[in-house]
Amino acid sequence: IFMSHYGMCIDWVHLVLTLASNSRTNWSFFTGFSVLNIIY
């Protein structure tokens, strides 16, 4: 379970880094992070 969750975190970080190339870096990051907080 821990490894699976860790893998998902890595994938999320990769996604954030990918979105970082956009002009809405902060907006995408905080919005996504808030969604994750709601889900988990």
C-alpha cells in the first residue's frame, strides 16, 4: 500500500512539473493540491 501511494505521489509530482511549463503554474498546483487534500 505504501509503495503504491508513493508511486502515485511521484506521478503527481511529475504531472505538476509538466504543468510548470504553463503560465498557470501556481493556479494548477494549488488547485490540484487542494483536490488531492479533499480526496485523501
